[in-house]
Amino acid sequence: MQTKKKAVRMRKPSTGELVALRDQLSQLKLLGAVDLQRIRLLEITEGTYMDVFEVPSTYARLLEGRLAVRSPYASGFYVGVLDKPTLRFKPSIPLAFRACRLCGLTLDCHIVDERGALIFTYGKPVMPDKIINIAGNLAPVSSENGYCLGWGKPCRRDTIKYLCPQGDVGWYLRRGG
């Protein structure tokens, strides 16, 4: 029995995909951190999501043809994941590193103390006594020393407001990457 081979291709986003991506990057206040003209989507047929890359313009033309992509994850800057059915965007850890450079300048970030950084890196919620600054919603998380830890958002249980990890640098270590 012959199995159906999944096709992988790098392509430009459709207008709807680009608008959804622009809106969600704007909500994160990261619209200027990513060049939308250089965005390409890595699509796997029958897949439920697409990986979003910012690709250098000289390399983008090579990817758009029928040229097989041997190392797609080396094709550019990994921005995140775009869900196919809902067009919901999930930012990547590399984008968090890029965004953390803007903390305190043009971007309000979550900032935790040293103990909070350790807790966050283990993928655990950070309680209020370890939080130095909490931003409004999903935002990059930084230690008080300026080290980028990932993405987090405020959570609330009863009257206690704490920080929930949405993606952290320790994930790579826990998964063996």
C-alpha cells in the first residue's frame, strides 16, 4: 500500500492571512519588529497550522518556485505559528528575544525577579511577590537583569493576580531540544 506523501511548500501569505497576522502583531505592539513584506508561510498539506518566517528578500524568490526546501527552518527568522482554521497567531521564542530588546522603550513587558525567572523557566506560574512589573496581556517576560525568558500573560484566581507562562526558554531543555 502506497502512503500519501505530505507536500511542504513555502509561500507568500494570502491577504486574509496577512491581515490577521498584522492585527495580532499590532495587538502585541510588535508591528515594527517584523517586516511583513518578507513574511513567508511554511505550509504542510493536511496540516493544521503554518510556520511563519521572515525571509531575506534575496532568498524568498528561490522559495516561491517549485524548489524543494531542504532545511526550511534555516530559511529565515522564525516568527511563530499561524493556525489554519482560525488564523490565530502564536508568537515564537525567537520573537520574544527580539521583542525583549524593546522592553521599557516602546514595549511594556512582564518583569520578574531572579527567583521568579527560575520558576518561569520551569514553566510554572509566578506569584505576585516575585513579579516586578506586569504588563496588560500577552507580552515578553524578562528577568530583572534583562534576560529574555519567553511569553507570559497575567492570570487571576480570586483576588490574586499572577503570571502564567505561554512559552518559555526552558521548554527547549525540557523537551530535549
